[in-house]
Amino acid sequence: MDTVREVVQGTAADRVFGAPIMQDGLTVLPVARVSGGGGGGGGTGPAAEDAGDDAVASGFGGGVGVAAKPLGVFVIKNGDVRWRPAVDVNKVIIGGQIVVVAALLTVRAIIKARSRG
């Protein structure tokens, strides 16, 4: 139960909004997406045939997880607030690769169609 309590406390607003960083009249407030989940199980069932008459099958399991992803920062300067999103370079690279593959497949289909006709 203590672990579940720690997970719930870990998803509080102070985890989503990090501690403000202040320097030279500029304030930076980091923001992250924090999510969590958990599950559990249990069960009983027939014992294995060779285990004997007094053997009883049973089981139990559980798990808890928390994930945090940086989203960006709020930059506050002279009363002006601006949002600066965090860039996920991996998504940019994967997106570029998908576009290139789709373009190559399209060019290939066009070349095949012209060579038949």
C-alpha cells in the first residue's frame, strides 16, 4: 500500500510543474506530462495432477508504474508569458523516415506504371 501511496503522490501537480528557475528577471517554469497506472491479479485453480491431494494452486500478482515526459517550458519575462515546447527529436526522425519511404514507394509505383504503358 505504501508503494501505491508513493505513486499517487508522484503524480501531483508539483511533479507536473517543476520548480521555477529565476535569473536576471527571467523565470522558466518546466512542464511535464506525468501518468501512472497499476494493476493486480489473483487466482486459484486446480492443482497439478502429480502434486498430491492436499496441494492447492493459487497465485497473485501486481504492478505499478509511473512515466514522465517533458512537454516544454513557460518563459516569463517582464510580465510576458511564452510557451516553448520541448522537441522530441526521435519523433521528428521517425516522421522524416516515414515520409521518405512513402515518397520512394510512390516514385516506384509511377515508374512501374510508365514502363508498362
